[in-house]
Amino acid sequence: MTIHWNSFSEFLAMGGYGVYVWGSFGVNALIMIVEPIVAIQRRKSLVARLKRQSRATDRNKEQ
Amino acid sequence: MNNRLINWFKFASPQSFYPLAGKMIPWFAALAVVFGVAGLWLGMVVAPTDFQQGEGYRIIFIHVPASWMSMFIYLVMAFWAALGLAYNTRLSGMMAQALAPTGALMAFLSLWTGALWGKPMWGTWWVWDARLTSELILLFLYIGFIALQASIDDPRRADKAGAVLALVGVVNIPIIYFSVKWWNTLHQGSSVSLTKSPSMAALMLWGMLLMALCFWMYSIAIALYRARSIMLERERGTEWVKEVLAAEGQGVSK
């Protein structure tokens, strides 16, 4: 299990394929970070909206 | 009805599936991170250079898992769709709807990483070859499913329409999978097959399998999370959703 790279800059260069390799991994990472954030945001706004609606129906019942 | 049947149907109701999914999500998310770190370590740090493709081959560690997931998620989606059409269960449509966006993103990732791999290796970002074209059609099927469901207001009718589209589109999955065998394509054959031993070095293979497990766990976690939101939205006004909402305000997740 030895480390394959001699230096960090060599790791970044990816033997000349850096743009392609990091372009792939970068977009992948972006998607896997943004997708959960969007899902969490949507859930938060959904819960807030459902609470408002249920409060409104409760008020209507009381009147 | 025997007991087993009753238990099975118990979890098919959103009311009992909701808390179960809530308990499972952190585990799947944690496993995704563990498998991801291990896979990236093996694939990006330890694995040796490929004798043909140099370091450029390392795109395989996300390209293959994303492609597998894009096909597998579609099959699961179609399975739920068929179940929904046959038994009219509430959960089925919610699961299919929850899976579609992640499937679409996986199909996009497969095409994106494929283009970035194709450019240095084949000299082109894109060719209209069987494997690439059928994967593009898969992306369009996902987008079509999402758009169709979004365009119909009544959720039960949206589920039915989406289910029919999902089932018709299943024909595309074997076409993608076998395209490299059936037609002469630029795309290389499968690196891993069930019938013969893999044509990859052991370290590379393990890196790829760990990344595939990471993508699995990620997909399950995010789909369950989305399914929970869909359940709340669709079942709003019921007692159990009111209880969930009440608990949510006190910082207690249920």
C-alpha cells in the first residue's frame, strides 16, 4: 500500500491528464455536494410551508 | 393473510416507512463517506499507472460507478413503477419520484466523465456511437419522467403516467449494457464482467468496487431523504404528518 506519487504537484498533474481527471472528479464532487444541499433546503421550506398551512386550517376550524 | 404478508405491507405504508427511512439515512450516508474515502485512497493515491492510458485511466473510478448507478437506478425506478401500476400502492410512486433526479444526475455524470475521458484517449469529446447514444437517451428518459410527473397536478395520475414512461424506457437498459457487444463501437468493452475474470489489476478493481459501493450508499441515502419529503408533501393533512411536523418544531426528528 505504498503511495504512488512522489510529490503533490505530480499528483495534481496526473501525468498530463490533470484537466480531464480533475474536471471529472470536480464536477462529480460538486454534484454530490449540491444535490444534498438542495434536498435539505427543499425539505426545510416544505416543512415550514406545511406548518403554515396546518396553522391556517386550525384557525379556520376555531372560527 | 399470514403474518409475513402483513409485516411486509406495514412498511409499504408511508406512515411506517417514514421513521424507518429516517433511521437508515445517517447509516447509508456514513457508509458512503467510508467507502468513498477508501476507494479514493486506493484509486487515486495507491493504484499504479495504467500501461496504456497513463494516469488518465483514473477517471474510471467515477465513470464506471456513475454509469452502473444510472442504469441500476432506472431499473429500481421501473420496478417501483410496475409495482405501483399493479397494486396501486402509495409508496411506489413516491419512491420512483424520489429516485429520478439522482438517476438523471448519474447519467449526466456518466456522459460528462466519459467526454473528459474520450477527449484524451479517442481524440473526441463525443461520437454518435451505440454506447454513448443509448446513455444519452437514458438521460432524456429521466428528464422526460421528471417533466411528465411535474406537468400533472394530481399525484396519483402523475404516478401512473410516469410509470408507463418508465416501463417503456426499460428496453433501453439492455441496449446500453450490451451495446459494446452488439455493435462495433469506439467504447471499450466492460472491464468487469460476471462471466470472466476482470481484465484489471487487483488494486484498480478494488478501488473501482469501493467507489461503486460509495455511489450505491450515496444514492440510497439521497433517494430516501427525498422520499421522506415527498411523503410529507403528499400525505399532508393526515394525523401522522401533523405529528411529524409538531415534533419537527421542537428539534426532535421523528
